[in-house]
Amino acid sequence: MPAQADRIENEVAVFSALDKVTARISKFEVELNKTVTFGALRITPRACYSRPPTEEPKTDTFVEIDETQLDGSEKRIFTGWMFAESPGIYGLEHPTYDVWLTKCEKPSRTVAEDNPNATTVAPSDNPSRAAAAGANLPAERIPSEQDFRRRVRR
């Protein structure tokens, strides 16, 4: 199984927004489940995930954006995921405003913390220490010798 980094849950989503009328670009931070107003838009992030800095960047947020109409009512104009690595594809493009995710901040926990029974063995230069550390693993987590061999399809 290939190595994969756990995603990190964050408490704050950082957005950039462009007001096309004034050519003003703004950056704002929004806590999850809180709402910020930018012009006639109300932006509410619901989740914000990132990866450790040592991994390939994958930063995304689930966001809801409402627009205040001229009569005072609100209309939902965007609900979905935004990805910081593809702002031109997954951001909000509105006739007056553009909004896109730039990053997530204030990590709260990783997905690995959700599974307290998962144990990892740190690599060691001393084989006897590594073997002793492996002895503490549950039987289903200890890899068999066959897993160390390279598999070749024929």
C-alpha cells in the first residue's frame, strides 16, 4: 500500500476576493461555520482540509455563498468544494465578484487522531530495536515476509 499523508482539519479558511467594479482584491479569514460579508456576498465555510507541508499540497474547503438581492432576500449562488490549487476552476465566478480559497489555517486535528488504536513503529537503525518495537503490534498489523518481497505480474 502506498504511503499517504493524513489530511488535517483546520478551523479557519482563508479566501481572496475580487470586486470587479472597484478592482479591489481583498483577503479575509473566516472561521468554520461563521459568515463574512464581501459586498453583496455572504460566505460561510463548513470544512477546511489541508495536508502536511512535506506532502503534495491539497487544500480544500466546503463553502456556501449567498447573495443579498436588491429586495433584501438572500439567494444561494454557490454550494460546493473549492480547491486552493485550482482557483480558476473551482472558485466562484460572479458578474461582480470572484472568490477563491487560498489556504487553510489553525489546524485542529488530523484524521489519524480519530483512530486511537492505530500504532506506528518508528524506523530504527538498530534491527533488534525495530524487531522489539514490531513485537508490540497486533498480529494483523505485522507484515508477513511475503509483503517485503517485490511482486511481479506474469
